[in-house]
Amino acid sequence: MLSALKSKHLIYQLIQRDIASKNKGSILGNGWSILTSIATLAMYTFIFTKVFSAKWPHSNDENHFFYALQIYTGLIVYNFVSEILSRAPTLVTDQSSLIQKVAFSSEILPLIPLGSAFYFYIINSLIINIACVFLLEKWHPSSLLVPLTILPVASIALGLSYIISSLAVFIKDIRQVTYLSLPLLMFLSPIFYSSTTLSGWFKTLLELNPLSTSIEASRALYFHNQPLEVKVIFIQTFFGIILIAIGFNFFSRLKKGFSDAF
């Protein structure tokens, strides 16, 4: 893993190129990312507060934006993971021309969508902070700790990305399995609901989902000024790092056959 990080200048360039390619040729460029995020927040606010007249469980906040921001907080965590995992099955095959060059270290490929996803995650986090100030009229200093909550899912997603991207070169069905799994992951994460409303086996299942930890920890920091559960974040990140090591080793072993599989 450390050998791949030696190419940090190349990694940075590839992440920049990946981010720029999202809105390549448009007048606003990456400004579209900000506008899309704001439009999404406005849409959720209208649908859930005006159409469904929904209210967040165990909350006395009457502000219509409060419900939408709860959902938006969960959604940006899910989108972060989804961006990494949805691109994993084609990550190697899309860069076959680069991989066939002797000097190119293919182990850096999963780091590209990770960096790109983190960039857009930060943009969305800033939008939530701004919304807290102007729409909810309250902002908590604990919000500055929110990026730490993404560490467990970032490490786990990167480890899975190494495994999925290398296997998908030889087993084409991996792509379909991954794409089918992502919607399931969305509904098994407390995005449109709060985990406090659940009980029994489903709550236990939800607690095993690392996205649940990141989403609920983010909400606690953004909206309730509660302390960060450092122990839980540390334990899940630790297991994520182990998964990265396993995935990286798995990728390194399989990459010897990449050229023959193209």
C-alpha cells in the first residue's frame, strides 16, 4: 500500500482529472455540483414537508428544513460510498491502456474514485453547514468534527473497491451483483428514517451497517451538538484498515492476470 502512495503526485493529477470530467464542457463546470446539491436539498424540503407533511421522529423542531437536512445528511454519506463501489467493477477495465504500461502502478486506481467522492462529500458538508446557519438559524462547533465520521465507511469502501475491481476483471457478473446491492444498502441505512424508531432484529442488523454509524454520528454533530463517539469510529476504522490491507493484497495478486483478461 505504501508503495502505491509513493505516486501521490500522479494520484492527485488523476483525481483532479476525474473531478473535472464530471462536468467537462459545461459553462459552470464544477459549479453544477453545488447547484445540484442545493436543488436536491430544495426538492427534499418540498416533497417531505409540503407534500407528505413529514416530521422527524423525536424532534420538536418545527422548521421545515430540519427534516430535509436530516435526509440530506444521510444521503451524502450514502452517495460517498455509492460513488466508490459503483465504479469499482469497471475501474480496471476502463483504464486498460494505462495498466498495460509497465511503469503504471494499477494499485492506485481505487484511490481515484475515493478522492473524487471525498471532494464532493466536502462540498455537500459545507452546504449543510451553511444551511444550518441560514435556514435553521443555529450552528454547532461540533460540526467541524463531521469529516471524521466518514473514516469508517471510507476505509471499508476502499477495501471493498480493491476486491471488487480486481474480481470484476475475471468475473463479469460482479458488476450486476454490485449494482443490485447498492439500492439494498440504501434502504438498510438510516437515510430516510432514524434508527431510534427501530427495534428488534432489524435494528440489530442496522447497527452492523457502518453507514448507520457515520450517518447518525453526523446528525448528532450537525444538529444536536453531541460529542463524537470516538471509540466506535476508531473500532470500525480499524477493521476498515484491515480490509484495505486484505483487498490491496488480493488486488496485487490478481493484477498479474489483468493483461491477459482484457
